[in-house]
Amino acid sequence: MLYSKIKFRNLELKNRWVMSPMCMYSAENGVPNDFHFVHYGSRAQGGTGLIIVEATGVVPEGRITNKCTGIWNDEQVEAFRKIVKFVHENSESKIGIQLAHAGRKASTWNGKQISLEEGWKTVAPSPIAYHESERIPHVLSTEEIKSLVQSFRDAAKRSINAGFDLVEIHAAHGYLVHQFLSPLSNIRTDEYGGSFENRIRFLLEIVDAVNEVLDENHPLFVRISATDYAENGWDLEQSVELAKILKTKNVDLIDVSSGGNIHGAKITLFDGYQVSFAAEIKKKSGIKTGAVGLIKTAEQAEEILQKEEADLIFVAREILRNPYLAVQNSFNEKGECFFPHQYERARI
């Protein structure tokens, strides 16, 4: 199954390996550069079915750091277009982009909030800082929320113009959309806070807006954190209910991660530690899911697929260590996988 094809809308992936979006902290003014060109291009040469570009800010103040990529202007679009063009012309990989806003976790470096002189004022659904040492974020007004929904829509349109094959909305890891989802970070009393239906409203509005600029050739993924790992926070039960709704909203896959919203949350790490969340969401909602989290081997990935715990295998650290993870394992499994014709002599 690992080397079997799968379709989302009209987009066909050649295998189930996905390069998970990972921040590279190497852009200037949100513009990707030669590092990004080589970084993403090399993973395409390695046979990965799908590459998802790192969390990319839909507005300048939505970036995690001032070295993160953005897609709010034409210069950024043109820089991404060069990367996408290379991937399409020199591999069988498809390439997507993760659209993001960091909310109260923005304006940082090395995990710590930087000064206003170096960074910017952060925003959030409620006046609650991620850590007690940080500045209280600006509380978004209803008008500002609507404006950000439009920013996600505009970013999606630019992404399609840059040639990306799909869009993923980042609603995980304690960033802005996740901050709205969790009752621990969202204590609003208007239509965007309180009940489950109100807390998911921001995400649903983004999904609807982004889908307006997508078509049957460009699928939509959503990454969520299945749990806050904290009492009275966002949890797996709510994630399942959200997934059921997203399935009716033309979302093609839930990329299932966890945590990130509550500072100091206790998380027990082990190989495949988040797979059970993907499996539960897939089973109970019927939507396709992606598994991520310390998946290190083809054998582990194959077992996840065979047990129908997920439909795609998102790999992060392991594909940083080995850009040729997909094609190397295809030699052992005798699976069909893209391999650059320039390297053909290394196949045997």
C-alpha cells in the first residue's frame, strides 16, 4: 500500500509518503530563496509522493518568526513559482503549501518572544498569553477576524497562482486557528467563543473561503491537533466531531497532529505516538487522515496503512535525515517509485 496511488479530488499521488511541513526559518521578508529551492527540490528527487511546504504566513504578523515564509505579496508568489516549477518538471511529486497564522505564538525566535522593536504585536481570540512571561496579545475584533478569513482566501488564490497542487490550513500546534478551537485559549463571549459550534466557526469560515478559490484539481487538507493534553481543553472527542463537519465542507483529509497550545503540557513520546488519533478520527468520521509523529521506517508506515489507521504517511525528521527515504525503501519493497534518470546507475 505504501507505493499505491491515491486520489484527492482529481489530484493523484504516486505513493503514500508525504513530506510534512516543517519550518526552515530561512526566508527574508517572507520570500523563499535558494535554500528552499534545494531543500524542497531534493525531496522531490527522493520520490516523495507529496511535499507540503512549511507553515507560510497569510499576513506578515502571522509568521512564527521574522525568518518564516509568507504568501501575502507577488514577490513571494514568484519565488515559490520557481520551486513548484522545478518539482513538477523534474519529478513525479506533487507539492502543496500550508497556510498559517501563528496568533499569540508569533513574533518569536528560538521559541521565545522577541521585543516589539524586533518583532510585532501578537493577536489572539482572547487576552491570554501562551506563557506568563510574554506580552498579552491583542484581542481580535469581529471585523479583524473577517479580515483574516479574507487573508486566508487571498493566500490560497496566490498559492494556486504559484502552481501549488493543494492547500493545507494549519489549525494545529497552538497557532491562531487552534487558539480559537480550544476553550483554554478562547474565552470569548461572542459568536466565536463559548460553545463548540462557536469555537470552530473561524476555521469553518476559512475552509469555506479557501474552497471558493479551489477547484476539483486542487484538494484541501486541514492539520489539527487532536488534543491539548490538558484538562478541559480541546480533545479527541471534539476533533472527531470537527472532522465530521469538515467532511461535509469539502475537506479532503485531516492531517492529525497533537499538542502545542498549552505551555508545559505533558506529552509521552514514542514511535508513532499520534497514529491512534488519526485512526480514531478516520474510523468515527469517515474522512481520510494522515498520520504523523515519529514514523521512522517503511515497515512502520506500511503497518499503519494495512491496519487502515491512516491514508497518508507524513514524515518530518526522518525525511530531513534522508531525502531519499521513499525511493530507497522502494528498492527493498520492489515498489514503483520515481527515481531521477540521471541517477539510474545507483538503482542496483
